[in-house]
Amino acid sequence: MNSLGFDKDPKDTRVVVAMSGGVDSSVVASLLHEEGYEVVGITLQLYDHGEALKKKGACCAGQDIHDAKRVAEEMGFEHYVLNYQNRFQDSVINEFVDSYLKGETPIPCVRCNQSVKFKDLLDTARNLGADCMATGHYIQRIMNNGKAELHRAVDHGKDQSYFLFATTQEQLDFLRFPLGGWTKDITREHAERFGLIVADKPDSQDICFVPNGSYAKVVEKFRPDALKKGDIVHIDGRVLGQHDGIINYTVGQRRGLGIGGGHTENNTPLFVVGLRPDKNQVLVGPYDALARDTVYLKECNWLTDIPADGIDAMIKLRSVQEPLPARLYKDKAILHTPAFGIAAGQACVAYHDAHVLGGGWITGTDNSACKVAA
């Protein structure tokens, strides 16, 4: 078996590498080329070059496309750029905007993997006669009794499993993640060894199509009527002030509410505990009102069987959060201890140790102790 799990020589194995223009995917392509695989690098142009060039660190446009081309030229393997702007607009940007207008806090990077990179691009790889598609994600693909499983990366600080929960079993059978067993410093050492122009390139931090991290400006650009004024309402029914559009708020937010002080005893801080797009209201309350122990899910993708009576698992409700113990069901998770600031539109990803069980999109929450729903 070769290093990608095929019973043939690397030279007889065609691998499409999804190249974003960053150091991770560039190292993957270079390593596989060095091993003798027939590497075909593909970079997706996901949005307008001109807009991308205005933003440093933009992914899949502008400078990144140029960098991916340079790496392929210098290493000596094929590289193509595919224009997926329309697909990206329809599947990712429009969904992102609509989600914010519904009072959710979306994760467009998951949708991009789900609907563009691991669907459309993967189909393209198959049409090119590839044996598999490799990416630079930090996640592990481990074979267990002949079945491919998703596991967290060895480097938990770089682990991207939260963003890849929607990977189906069929996709996982075709995908490879060569960096999942490495730490980032090893990746950069190889980039330097190859002399790649991206060896010192910083990691992308923000959502690629969001300039300066301002989600509200993106929503306003596509939906100019999104900044509609409405009431900021305390959970006891008092109207405390006015907001300039619910897109400027997210569950768990404390700063920037714009209502001043004097609304609570001892002036204790208030938090956003819910958004009511149907009434155009921002609901605020004390920190304790954020407590939720039941998380409802939709569009779940399970890579293991979830029995009707549930299983014990660890779940992540935000990408930077440590996993929490819960009882997991097909369409919900019940936490052993309430969590705070759970937002609709985020993902709930389940684990058993390092094994990724799958996950779903959060549609709402509940607190079984006092029946406060959001």
C-alpha cells in the first residue's frame, strides 16, 4: 500500500490537491509530488479578484491564486484555477446573509466545505480521474476495520474537525488529510525545506469574504434594509432602548449594547440572551439567563449510528470551546451541565475521545430547569 492507502505505485496514483494558496495545502501538494504521485493542484476563485486584493489574507482569490500557481510552477506539477464565484455566492454568501437576518450566527467556512469544496470540487476531482483528493486541513482520517473515520488532529490547537463535521462517509472515503498527524511547526519546516514562497505566509484569520471582520457590513451590502431599528427588550418585558439592526448582535454579547446603565440592581451587566427577528427585537437579561442544557439540531450528519435512546458523547458548541459532556440524540444534545451563550446557526459537533461522530446545525436551545427557550 502506498502512503495514501492504494495498492499501487505513487506514480500510478492521481491526486487532486485543493490548493488555497496558503502554506498548508502548498506543503501537501509538494510532499505528494516529492513522493512521486501524479499531483494536480486546483485553486478555486471564489469571489472577485478586485475585492480580494483589498483584503490581506484573503483565501481563494487575488494573491492566494497567484501564490498557488507559483508553488505549482516551481515544484513542477499541474495546476488549474476554476471559477466558482457563482456557486460560492449562491451556496455560501447568500446563506450567510440570510442566516444573519434570521437572528442566527452562521459559520460560512463549514458551508463552503460542505457545498463547494467537498461537493463541487470533489466531483471535479473524480471527473479528472483522480484516485483521491487531498487537502491541507488539520484533521485525521483513520482506517478502523476497513472503514474510514474522522479523528481530531494531533495538534488540538490547529484541529479543524469542528469545521468539517458535515463531511459525509462517501466524501471521507475519497479524501485524504496528510497534515492531521503533524503540528504546524513541522509543516513550516517542510515549506522551508522545499523553498516555497509561502513558507512564512501567515495563516488566514478572518472569513475570506468579510473585510476587517465586519459581518454586519457584508449583510448590509447585500440586504440594505437589514439595519432596521427595533426594540431592545429585557426578559421581564421592559423596553430598554433601540437597536440599529439585529444583525449587529449575537447571543452572549455583553459589550456594545447601546443601552447604558441603571437598568438593573447594582448595575449588574446585561447580555444578549436571544434575538427575535419576527418582532425585530434584541432580548437581554442577566448572565444566568444564558444558561441552556438542551440543544436542538437540524441537517445532522452522523458518521456513526445514534440509537433512539442516545449515546454519551463530548460536544463542541463553538470552534474555540473545549468539548462538553452530553447525552447525544439524532436531533438534539442534552448537556450534563448547562452552557452559556449558545447561538443558533453555530454547529454542534460530537466526539468520542478523538473520534468525530458528526454533528448538526443548532436551531435553538432550552433550559430544562426553568423552561427558558431561545
